[in-house]
Amino acid sequence: MQLTSADVVLVTGGASGLGAASASALATSGAQVVIVDLPSAAGVDPPRGPGDGSRFLAADVRDEEQVQSAIDAASSLGPLRVVVNCAGIGTPGRIIGKRGVLPLADFQRVIDINLVGTFNVLRLAAAAMTGNDPSDGDRGVVVMTASVAAFDGQIGQAAYAASKGGIAALTLSAARDLADKAIRVMTIAPGVMETPMLAGLPEQARLSLEAIVPHPARLGRPAEYALLVQQIVANPLLNGETIRLDGALRMPPR
């Protein structure tokens, strides 16, 4: 699909990291960009396409009314063609740790934001896309974000791995559900990336992460995630698949 200045892209978690890189990259294609993130990110200046409708909208991806309001606002600017789901958290915790059993509320919060929130955006965005006229055969494209933890969950990642594994498992089913609507669904599973989630790590911890990536032996860059998003949007045969973006990394137990 080739985006134009009449088209709208919505990026959740778009105020930083992978989402911000995706928003900037897609803005260069000419589309109007709508960033959806928590109210605490309200100062972000969304990247501008040729149109003047790009904006920031505050919403919690778990909240049906807030997400619907954001999608309605995005759709008022033009046809909603692309949605990129980058909102997520990575709260660690062992099932049985030094402080005892992992609180169920901690597990539930990660699942609610990462998996339920992603599905909430997917379903409401797809409903909006069904009203679009096809462009290059597609009414819309939804890109979701999993993680290599979906396949290589480490010690302390029970909640995170379960949430990202759910997204990977959702991908093919969602693509098949929406195929007759001409809406494609794809997922990217990044490895270790230069994002705010890893920004607080000590230098030695960062170097140890880089050392386990076969090639290139470094952290992935948000721009590389954004490049894959662009390629997914452009290639009409990419559908129903989870693509690892990890430099051949397979995570060790810890």
C-alpha cells in the first residue's frame, strides 16, 4: 500500500521508542500521523506529514471508550489506513521470588496493557478500516508488537513473555478473521532494542546484552523497527506472520 497525504496513521505508544520512530518514518511517506499515548506524554510534538492534521491524543489502550474516541478523531482526518501498536510495559518478576509469590495483580497488569490493550486497538481500528475504499487492494494494515520473549522467555519474564506470546498467537487468527475485509495483520518481535525500557541499564549490562547478539553485535535501533513497519505496509503479501527483528538472537535463560 502506498500512503498519501489523505491517509491517516495511528501509532499507540508513539511518544517514545519504537512508536516514535514508526510515527516519524510513516510521516515521511506523506500520511497524517496520530500519536496515542498516556496523558503523561502530552507534551510530545507529533511528526508532520504534508497535511496539517497530525496530532497527539491521550488514551489508555485498555480503555474502550478512550481508544474509540482516539480512532474516531483519527478517522475524522481521513481514511485510517495503518495502525501500529507499540504501547506496552515490561515489568519483571519471578513466579516465586525473594518477596514470595508473584502478585496476581502484577501479572494481570502486564497482560491487560500488552495483550488486551493491543487487541482492543486492533478490533476498534479494524472496524473503522472496513469503511475505507481499498487502496492497492488493502483497506488497512495493522502492525502489532510482540518480542523475542514470546519464544525465548527469560527468568523473571513470566508476565511479559505470556503477554507477547499472546500477541504472536493472535496474529494469524486476526489476519484470517479480517482477510475478507481486505485488512492485513502483521506482528514484529523485536530483540534487544535501544528503547527507554533499556535506557536505565548500567553500561556493563548493556554491553553484555550486545555481546549475545550474533550479528550485528549491538542493540537494535528504533529506526530499524520503523523500517520494517514501512516494508510491511508497502508489501501486500505480508500478512498473518510474526517477524523476528533480532540479529539472530536467541535469549539465554537469564
